[in-house]
Amino acid sequence: SAVISQKPSRDICQRGTSLTIQCQVDSQVTMMFWYRQQPGQSLTLIATANQGSEATYESGFVIDKFPISRPNLTFSTLTVSNMSPEDSSIYLCSSRLGNTIYFGEGSWLTVV
Amino acid sequence: AQSVTQLDSQVPVFEEAPVELRCNYSSSVSVYLFWYVQYPNQGLQLLLKYLSGSTLVKGINGFEAEFNKSQTSFHLRKPSVHISDTAEYFCAVFGNEKLTFGTGTRLTIIP
């Protein structure tokens, strides 16, 4: 299995600011994913981040709002830019190890 | 494209009763199927997965699921639930290098 650590676990952010979430995996993985879970909702894929290439964003998500870095096989960051209250969500990092997708504990962001 | 339908948004069950959480999927390619559980104020934990082979798969905490290819279903079952099973349960399908989630089923255990 894979252990995925995310930082910060929780944060309260001011409107208009940006926050970077870090994701560390205890194994080398090719594929990493970032999801958003809005209050009371299911998980929606933001983007897929493969090491050595640009992240691939899903419909409705753009790089200017959610820039992603993937500098090596165990680490990725997601930045939520120019935050508004609508960005208040849980942001989850996940990775594929073999045939299983593992998740971190999530970063719970509240924008005020 | 692929999609997942969880037919029940909420399921209340008495403690020690059996439960079934329903999941149907659609996909144009072969997929892997997963059930995840999210306890209150926590992240996602993998309950079980179907990759291939035996259609009945067993997971943690006494849960099991049965893959039915003809009905494109992957229902989750537990013969006797406990208060600690109160959580949100998500069915997900992995195909085309993407994991797609259903809308979730909130399982509430009644003492």
C-alpha cells in the first residue's frame, strides 16, 4: 500500500489569497491525482499529474486557478489561486500504486 | 466516458441488521471497481476492490462486494452492521487512467 501525507491538513484562508497544498507519497509513483470535494458532495477530479509532463486538467478546471507541480516521483503540489468562498472544500491528493488508488487524508480549506 | 450511479443517497439501518449499498457503472473499456469509506471529518479509506477473477471480493471491516458484469453492478454488502459503520460510502470506477466516483451513500446505523 501507499501512505500519502498532505499539508496543511486544515486552513482558514482570506478571500483573494492563494494557498499551496503539498502531497508526499512514501513510494515512487507515476500517476498522482488531485480531487476536490465540496461540502456534502462527492469527489471531482481536478487534474492528473504525471512526473515529467504538464498536468492534465479536467473540464471546468484551469491551470491559472489550480497550478500543479510534480517535481519528482514522490511529491506534488496544488495551488488554489485567488481564493473565494466557493473554493471552500476538501482537496485530496491520490496516487496509483499498481492497480489501486490511494488517498491522503485531505486538506480542509475554508475561505472567509 | 465512464460513470457511476449510486442509487441510494441515504440508507438507515438498524444495528446488527444486514445492509446492501447499490452501485451501477457504465464504461466503454475494461475497468477496475472500488469502494471507499469516508468516516466523519476524515479522508478516504479503501474498503475493497475488484480487478479480475472471482466476482465476490472481501474487504475490511466485514464488507464484501459482488461484481456482476451483465448488470454492470458492484453492490456492497455487510451481513451485520455496527454503529461504527456510520459513514459515507463511495463507489468508484477506474478506467482510461481516471478514477470516477459516484455521488456517495450515507449509511446511518440506528441503535
